[in-house]
Amino acid sequence: MLLTLAPGPDILFVIVQSISQGKRAGIAVALGLCTGLIVHTTAAALGISVILNQSTAAFQLVKYAGAVYLLYLVWQAFKEGDTSFSMKEAKNQQFISLYKRGIFMNILNPKVSLFFLAFLPQFVSAELGKIPFQMIILGIIFMAQAFIIFTGTALFSVSFSQRFFSNHKIGKYINYFKAIIFAVIGIRLAFMEK
């Protein structure tokens, strides 16, 4: 839980989407991020994450794909920047789009794969047998707590934004703030090492 609460790309992503588009948007992103964890859990359980750890080319490919995707989100946020901020809840189509955005955001972060590869085996016992199955169970537990924390973060962010960003003079800069956050995360991802 402390690892999930630690400031990082995922929780920042939930916060900015919740502030800019409401609680449904935050929950959609939280669901997407947690769905992305299924890929990382499976990769760790099957040993696929080892490829990312051992192959510099594979790591760089995923890393740069993630950075490019985040820069695309920066462009989207700047496009929305001219529209005045309003806390309209995400519609069904937006919900699905934000859900997919959360999945891509998570899958295209190679650090998450490496984290799962390093983290999950510490809680596996060879005596209990079926190590891949144990890792999948641990991954499910991690996803469940992450979803609870991300959803709580989304609800808190919406409550905070309704109090402090209801003023349209402040509110119209939210999309620009979101773009800056995405840019920082994308640049950080592009320059990170294993």
C-alpha cells in the first residue's frame, strides 16, 4: 500500500484526470491502470519480464513507446486547454477511452515490469509449489489494493478540486497543468535507466 501511495506516474495520472474530468474519469483511469497490472503480473509469473531486465533494446523500446504516448497526452491536454474547465463527469465513450489510456500508461512503463519481477518473488515460497500461480495470486492482491487506493485518490481529488478550482479563472488552467504533469512524467520516463 505504501508503494502504491508513493508519488509516481500512476497516482499522478489518477489525480490529474480526476481533477480535470471528475470522479468517473478517475475511476476509469484507476481501472485501466489496474488492468495493465494483469499484463505485468503475467509477464513476471511467466518470466517474460526477465527479457526487459536483460535486453537493453527491449527495455528502450517499451520506455520510448511510453514516453511518446505521454507526449501525445500532453498534446491532447493542450488542445483541451482553451476550453473552460468544468467538472462534467465522463460519459460512457470517454470512460472507455480513459480506461484504455490507463491500460496503455501502465503497460508502457517498463519500470512496472521490472518492479513486479523484483517484488513478487520475495513473497513466494518454493515449498508451497506452483510459483507462477503464487505470483499471480500476489499480483491480484496488489491490483485489489491499488484499485482501492486509486479510487480513494480519485474521490479525494474531485472533492479537493470542487472546493479550490470552481473559480473559472483558476479552472481554465487545469488542462495546462495536466499537460505539464504528463510532460514531466514522459520526459522522466524517456531518460530513466533500468
